[in-house]
Amino acid sequence: MLLNEALPQKVADWITTGILKGKSLNPQIFIQDKLPLDWWKKNKDAITLKDKVYLRNPISLENPNRMKLLFHELIHVRQFSTIGFFWWMNYIFDATQIEAEAYRESHDWTLKYLIDFPQYALNLRNLAGDEPGHRCGLQ
């Protein structure tokens, strides 16, 4: 499903304007038990392939860690749209810089999300670490 189908319109617009920097990327979100490339990198909660974000668990607006994971993967969508095929080359040979940017930005965007959408900030203890951290990407 498209981002604006997976989330309330206000949240989808907020993501497009902020995280995706206003680009018309139209990322697709897929929720499924088995993720692409599971055979290569097991035990990941999410993976992004170009403009497709695959999540193992449904999006939860009230769970900061689930939203942080989504934001992290959407940052990869934006990175890919900027760098293109070379994103994969960078990722395969040294994912450190790409992942560091996505982790740092997803944390910042999660804090902004909690401020801008306080109605969804019901489970703040998850952000503090009561829930295991997410395992994402190809790392």
C-alpha cells in the first residue's frame, strides 16, 4: 500500500514534507512475515528496496519504536532516490555511513513526531528501551 494509505493523511503529509523532503517518491509499504533477502540477512524487522519498504510487523502510530523503524526505512528510500544505484554499491561495501545517517535522523524524526502528534505518544516507555531495539536493513 502507498504511504498515504498506510497512515492517516496528516501523518503521511508530515512524513512527505519532512523525512522525504517534499520529494514525490510515493513509497510503498508491505507488511509480511517473510522479508526479501531473509536468506541473506536473517532476523531483520524491515528492509528497503528502492521505494519499497518491507516491515515484518504492522505500523503502530502509538509505538515510538515502530514509527522510528518506519522513519529509518523511509530515510533509506530518500537516500536511494538521491544516490540511485550507487546507494547499493555503498551499502554492500560499507553500510556504516548510510546506516549512521538513517539511525541518527530516525531518532530525531521520532522525537519530532511525538511533539507534533502528541495524541499518538501513549507508549513513551518503548522509546526509552523497554522494547528490544529494532533490527533493520541489510546490516
